[in-house]
Amino acid sequence: MSPVVVLMGARQTGKSTLVRSESFLSDHRYLTLDDLDIADRAARNPDELLRSAPRLVLDEIQRDPTLIHAIKRAVDEDRVRMPGRFVLTGSANLLLMQRVSETLAGRATYLTLWPMTRGEKLGLRRAGLWGELLHASSSEWPELVKAGRSPAVDWKSEALAGGYPTPALALHSQEQRTIWFDGFVRTYLERDLQELAAIDNLLDFRRLMKAAALRVGGLLNQAELGRDTAIPRPTVHRYLNLLETSFQVVRLQPYSVNRTKRLIKSARLFWSDTALAMHLGGDLAARGSHLENIVLTDLLAWRDSQIPRPEVLYWRTTTDLEVDFVVEHEDKLLAIEVKATTKPVRADVRSLVAFRDEYGSRVHGALLLHGGQETEWLADGVLAVPWHQVI
């Protein structure tokens, strides 16, 4: 283990709760930069603060990125590097923050805590069956998903609940969740963002957030976003970077290995939490793209727990063939299409078949995750499965 472990993720995903409750961190002294006295000590004499205990948890490190330089000095001065000596948490991606010039290269391990997966909300402490599907032959998939079957649930309700622990587990009415998300967005706009960068016009930023929330799953077109929100394109670019840095939006990159077809190269835009996206967009009912978003956040939570880390991408051609998600792991490709339909038909897997034909033996198998109840083969190597049996 590295001498520094950095746990990053959006505010309210449970980072502070995690580092304060895990038994293996019980010998670490916990300090948070939310405490003004601690923040003042960090600003005045960071080296002394770091020497206050042999092992430290420093919560909300993004509040004083200059502290990272002192952490680097402390690690480099340690003759025998103590694994996990410093555990840092941050509500912003330190690797993307412009004010952070020190990345602790060679000294730190970076982890991301995403909003809770469905498995975690059920008490299973895991993401979906992605690893098992990659390691089993596709012919074994029907039995595998049957054995791992979890209770059926309406995906629209799942999208409204989201993955932030408080609204997902403790709040049971949409009115309560609306109040919680109102407070979350207000805190995010008025406090968190100001720590990352100066925002001249919060109304513009909120308008951009709403426009992005209404484009869940769509191709990212910054010029179009600028036109629709009356915000200059450079500002749109900057605002999107801030949303990504603070773990609110996810830009899904295209799978670019190609033989014959012209591929779309633009990123697709998703949110880290469907309930937040629906709140910002004013959506009263979930759309099929929100089911895609549920699957993606589960894939990301699984991806970031794997060594080596898989790639999660998408594939789309200029002739409108599209595979929602492509997992690339150890020379294997897993193709995943998501449909809200309750009765999938062969036409729904046209893109999966095209992807399989394009990349041949590298394609380990293909899945159509749908909103129905039946598991069935719709084409050679293409299994249709209810979404809740996989995640």
C-alpha cells in the first residue's frame, strides 16, 4: 500500500462516515478541514499539523490543496515509508483541480467513492456481476444471473431514489427528497464550487446544470449547450470541467479501436446520481436514459474496485449503430445495451450483433439489460436479462 491513500467522491457519498467507522483506520487520528481551527493550523504550520500523530486521516483536503506539498515532504523525509500513513478525503478530484500542482505521483493510491450501488443499498456490499460475467463463458450466463438474482424493483423508483445514502435509504417520500436535494444543490453552489473556482454568475451555472441534466446519455455538444443556455462556449467548457471535477457529471469516452466503420468520437454525458439529475432537470418521471445511467454508475463503482482497472466506454457509428457500454478488461470486451422495454425483441440487439461481428473473438459476450422479467437468448452470444438480475 502507498504511504498516502486519497479517497475522492462527491459530497454526501459517505467518505467521512467510511473513514471514521472502518476498524482498520482506528489507529489514525481524524482531522477535518471543515473544522476552522484545524484549517487555520494547516494554513499556518502544515508540517507541525502532520507531525501531530503517527497516522492521520485528513478529511476534505480540497479545502487547502497547499497541504499536499507538506504531505509530500513528510513522505519523502520518512526513511521507511509507512503504508497508509496519510488517508485523505476530498469532494473534488485532486487530479483535475487546476489549483493542485502536486499529484503525489509514486506516493499515493487514488480511490473513488461513487454513490451507493443497488447491491450496497440491499446490504450486499458490492456492485453488479460484471466480474463474474467476464470470467464465466457466455454459455454459463443464464445460470449465473439466475443464481445471483436479487429482488425485482421498478427501475423508475430506483432512479428517483438515487445513490446518495440519505435520500436513498432514510427518506421515503419524494417531498422529503426534494427538500434534501434543494439543500444539497444550494450548498454545492454556494460553498463547494467557490473552493474550486470563482463563479461570477451562479444563475448561469445552475442553468447549465439543468441543461446538462436534461441531456443524460446524450452526446456532449458544448456549442449546443451554449446556444440553449445563452452561455459562451468557453464558459460552458469551464463549467462542465467543474461539474466533472466535483464528481457530478461523467463524460463517457468512445471505444475507438476500429476496422471498417466510421465511429463517433464525442463523449456521452451522464451524471453520477440519477436522482440529482432528475431533480435538476425537473423530471417527474424517469426516462430510458436514466436506466442507462443506473447501469453506468454501477459499472463505474465496479471498475474502480478492480486491479487492473477495466475501461468503461461506449461505441457508436455514424450510421447510428450504438452499444451503450463497452467494458474492456484483459483483452476481453463485454458489450452492454440497455433498454427500458419490458419485452425485448431481436431488433433491440442489432447494434450488439454488429459490434460482435466487428470485433470477433475479442467480444466475450453481449448483454441486453431490460425492464422486463425474462432471460433469453436473442442472438448468438447475446443474452437478454432483466436489469435487476445483474446489478
